[in-house]
Amino acid sequence: MKRFIKKFLLFCVPFVLALGFFFAFEIYDYWCLKGDCAYLSRGIHSLREVELTKPDKIILGDSRMANFNTDYIKEISGEDWCMMAYGGATLNESIEQFWYAVEHTELKEVVFGVNFYTMNDNHLAADRFPAAKEIAEHPLKYVMNFRYWMDAVYRFKNNISNAIYDATGWEAFYVFVDDPSSLEQDVRPPEEVNEEGYRVDLFNYSALIYNQCLEYKGSVEYLFRLQEIVDYCDSNDIQITFVIPASNRTLWDKVIYPLGLDFYIDIYKDNLKSMADVIDMEFYNDYAKNDDYFLDGFHFVLEEKLHLARIVFADEECEYAMRTTKEEYLAMKEAGETFTVALEPAAEPDAGQEAAE
């Protein structure tokens, strides 16, 4: 019997070592013990975090919300927030994440990022949430999935390469691991300007977004589903705030105005402000025109990410951020004091459309 046990234990050693390797280098921090979840792995990790740590404050949205650093948020607010936002998240997926959180924890506060791009009805078909939920709720399926083992191998390889770089300084071994939420990555945009006065990278980015918005249609279904969330929050004493980040001027000049998206923006902003608290920065104003704030048309440089975090989570005042409660906005509407998106004149739409095309 002892011989059998000894042979069995020896037989298990390779499997135990393999599982140890997987636990050490898997990129999703699936068991929420390492604190090293990869930036692009939050779709699954956030569901596990909600299930295991039971947070009472969550952040939802796409990459513009995901780029906030939760350690910095805790530093300025004194509160722990669970980051459920992730890069490329559709509004459809963020809504599903909210209801998942409701099932697994008792929420007190929700910050929900939205913008004209995610309010597109064409994004309704995109829904990776069921697949993420399946993996989050079945650890064995996670461990048995070859894809996640390969992710662990790539992380191990990158760690070894960067360790060699740190020891030798050889540039050939350096592997840049992108994490826009990191406080240590201060990426600077290029400064080249084209003949129209637009930064070249922003101009090219606007052409990309223009093509993706050609079939744009404002989603009524999203508004109904967001109203359901607000109604639930109101009934369960949960504070919900919608955050609408700024977009760079090139998107206004080359995408929003040429495609008439300001019409849809006015509609969805009016609906959101009529149902809940909103922090709104989506205006064509001096902030949108300051290219130094933007890494690309939607995303911000490090100091502005920190600035926006203070606006949202530490109530820092900013002349470009319009804060309204539901009651305040309805009173403004009653008094005829509502605002459109264009606070200042935009470039001629025809020129913008031609350039984007």
C-alpha cells in the first residue's frame, strides 16, 4: 500500500507542478489572489472578482472607464471600487455585467460610462458576456482550456525576456506590456500636424471611427434597458451615476457632425439626465479642442486620466464637466434651460466628411 501511495504521489508531481505554473502565470487572476490581471483580461476577471470579493461599488463601461486606475481612485476617494469596465466592452455587455453583479453582491454605488459610440444600435449583436460568464462560473473549464494555458506561457516568456532586459539592458529582450490603466505608463502621442491643422494620428483615428459609424443608429432598446437599471437602483437604494467622457475635436469635425450624430447624442443625453445623475463632458468646447489632453480621439493622456478620476470619484470641480441630478435636470427642462452638444461652432461638415472618406 505504501508503495502504491508513493508511486501515486510521484505520478502526481508533474501535474502539481504544471498547475502551479498555470496559477503563477495565468493572466486573468482567476482566483483574485495575485493582483496581476492583464488589462485585456478583465471581462472574465471582473466577474470572478464580483463573485469572490463581493464589492459594493462597481465601475462599468468601455476602455475610457477601464483606463481609470483603481489604486488611484482609492487614494483620492478612500473607497474600494471594483473595475468591471474593460476595453471594447459594448453597452450590451456592460448592462449584462450590472445584472450579474446584482446577483452576486449587494451594491451601494455604480458608476456607468456611456458615450455616443457605445449607444450605437448596431452594437446590440455583439455580446461576449455569456462566454465570459460560462468560464467565470466553471473553474474546471477554465483550467482545462488550452487557450488560457497558452496565455500563461506567453506571460512567462515575456517575464523572462523583461528580466533579461532589466539585468543586461539589451533592448532586443524588452517586451512592452500595454496597460492603459497603469500609473507607470505615460505614453505620449505624436505631434505631427497635417495641412488642415489636425494632429495626424487623431485625423487618421477619426477616419476609422467614421467608417465604423456609417450605419449608426441610436438605440432605443439601450435606453429602455438603462431605465430598468435606474429603476432597480432607485428601488434598492443604489446610487448610480452615468459618466459621459469628452471626445476630441477631430471626432466632432470628421465624424459626429458630418454623420449627424449630434442628433442622437442630444436624445440619449436628454434621456439619461432625465432618469439619473450624470457627469457630462461630451461637448464641442475648448476641452475637446485641446489635443494635448488626448492620446487618440476617445482616450486621454495620463494626467488627464487622473484629472477625470478626481472629477468622477473625488467631486473635483471642472468647468467642462456638467453635473446634474435627475431633479436638477428636470427643473432645467421645465425652465427651458437644456443644452445641446455644440457649445461652440464646429468645422464645416462637408470638409470633414470628405477628409474622413
